[in-house]
Amino acid sequence: MQIIGPDGAILATAVPYNGLPTAPPTDLNSIRLVLAGQNVPPTNLTNNNEHRLVILQPFTINETTTGVLQLTTSLAAADDLLARLRLVLIVGVLGAVALGALLGVPVTRAALKPLARMTTTSEEIAAGDLSQRTNLRSGRDEIGRLATAFDSMVDQLEGTLRAQRQFVADASHELRTPLTALGGLIEMLLLGVDRGDTTTTQRALRSAHREIERLSRLVGDLLTLSRLDAHPTLNQRPLDLSTVVNEVGEQTRYLAGERTVRWRTDGPLPIEGDADKLKQVLLNLTGNAVAFTTTSGQIALHAARSGDTAQLEVTDDGAGIAPEDLPRLFERFYRGDKSRARRADGGGNGLGLAIARAIIEAHGGSINVRSTVGKGTTFTVALPIAPVPMALPELSSPGVLTAGRPTTHEQHAAVALKEPPSQR
């Protein structure tokens, strides 16, 4: 510390501590600025490889500025501390980089292991092995959810392909039966087995015609299913389900023989639907009821509103369905009653209920079944009520009829409507 006069002369000097630097050379320009009342910031100086901090302040005696007080101190301690900190930071950063490099590879591999597993599984599935799964533990992270969704997608894909293969196999089997019968009949005629007997020839031709009709029905059902699978476009219009029920009830009584057919509708049931498709569903259900009910049995149709849905029940008091057959009843080509294959018409082809479910689901509805062996079966169809009120035709009164032998005109109608039931 020293006091410097206006002319740069050193007026007084304090004795420095041991090891502290001596005062640097006087800067006359800075002294003049301080004496003029201006603030001179601290100055960092380097003298003889030593870093110093110099501060200049006015020196006043009796309110009179007589000189400048110069304070000087060495920054060596601070420089040493900064140098050590710099060294520590450099060593720490290099150490962190080295440690990250050593631990990053295994950590990254562990983090990417699920993705590598999914990649390997995808390649194996693409190669044709649909049984492969990632089998990763599901978690809350994105990779865990992705693996779970991936396995679920492959499960559905495998199930779809399995169902397609089974469908092709079943369709081939069903098509082979009438084709084999046709081939046999034609071969017999070519070999002259009829020996010119027109009766035998006519009988063979009638059998061939029945097989052709059976084949035509099967192909038609397959085409219907394929269209329904491909997101069908239904001809949906406002209609009253009660009208459809009344029409089906009237037509069912022509096919029912001596069976009693009852139908009832509780008020108008406005829906948006394809009348022809819905009629096809109901005729299939009533046809099944006729096929599995004795000649003295009863068949009932009841349509009513339940909340926001129109519910229709088709009930019979026939043989019923075994409990083990109920879960598979709507599968394609599934027939619960194997004994029907021994009937003259061969029974249905097992597609009727599959088509019925596809049509109802395309309408946004549902179809279910409940049955008790020896007591009967009830099919329940639920369809959404139309949200907008509409004008509906006047309903006919509920029907309770016991179908007897129809007139000549009714016989023609029955022949046109009669199709082998496609259920069980």
C-alpha cells in the first residue's frame, strides 16, 4: 500500500508482508482520472510473471484530496486455486467420458435387448414361423407396451390364418361331396347303367340336380360370407322390424307342417337395416327351429323393445343343443348335430348361423343362443333402435297359427322359400 501525489511521486509506502509483492510502477494517467473524481476500475497487472490486482482510491485529508491511495495484492493464491480446479475438472471430465464409454456399451446393449428380441422375432415370423413371440415382460414403458401389442397382433394374425386354412379345408371337403356324387352319377350314365330305362335315367338326373342345387347353395353361402368379411355395404333403410317378423311368421307357417307357429310384436320397432338380409337371418333361425322340432312341436317369434335395442327371440321346444356345442355354434361349417348328415338332404352346410351372425354384426347388433337339451332352444337377436322417429306402416295383428296342408298356391310359395337349414 502506498500514497501517490498528483505528480506521481510516492508520498508514503507501507511495509509489505513477507512474500507479498512490491508496488507496481505508477500509472500517471490513472492517477489523474482518480484525482478528477472519476471511478477507475480495479486493474489486473502481470509483472515478472506475477499476476496482481491494483486498486486506486482518492486519498483525502481534512476534506481535501491530496493524493491517491494505491492498494496492490498478489493473485497467485487465486490463480493456483483456479489451476487446481481446472486440473480437477479436466481429469473429472476425462474420467467421466472414459467411465461412460466403458459402461455405456453394456448399458446400451441391455436397453436395446428388447428391441433386438423383437427384431429377431419379426424376422422369424416373416420367414413363416408364426409361433414365435417376443415373450417380453409387459411394463409401463413404451418398449413393454410395444412388445405386448406386437405379441397380441401376432396372436390375432395366427388365429386369422389358422381360421382361413380351416375354412379352405372345410370348404374343399364340402365341395368335394356333391362333386363326387355328380361325378359318380354322370359316370354311371356314361357307362349305360340305366340300360335305356327312362325311369332310372330320370332318377339319376334328379339326384344330379339335387347335388347341383346343393353345390349352388354352398357356393352362394361362401360368396355371401366373403362379401360380409370385406366390410359389407348393406342397403340400410328405415324400417319396422315388426313388419319383417310378421312376414317371416307368415312364411314359416308354410314350412312348418303340423307344427304350431306363433309370432308377436310389441308395438313398432323402428330400426335402420337391410330388410332382405334381416329376413334371411330370421328365416334361417325359423328353418332351424322347424328342422329340430317334432311335428307336434311349437315355434314362437317375439319382438319387443328393450331400452335402446329391439330384441327378437326365436324359440322352439325341440331337441335342444348340447352345452359343448353352444360355444362353436356360430363357427363356419360347424354342425352340432352330426346325425343330420345321415338325412336324405344331407342337412345344412354349417354356414347359415355364421352368415346370420355376420349380417347382424354388420347392422351393429348381436346374436346369442341359449338351449337346454330335450327342452328347446332360443336365439336372441338385438338391433339398435333408430335414433330418428319415422313413419311406420300399420302393423298386422299377432299371429297364432297351426300350419296345416297349404293350398296349391301356397305349395308353390313353400317350394320357393324352402332351403335346407344351415344350423348345427
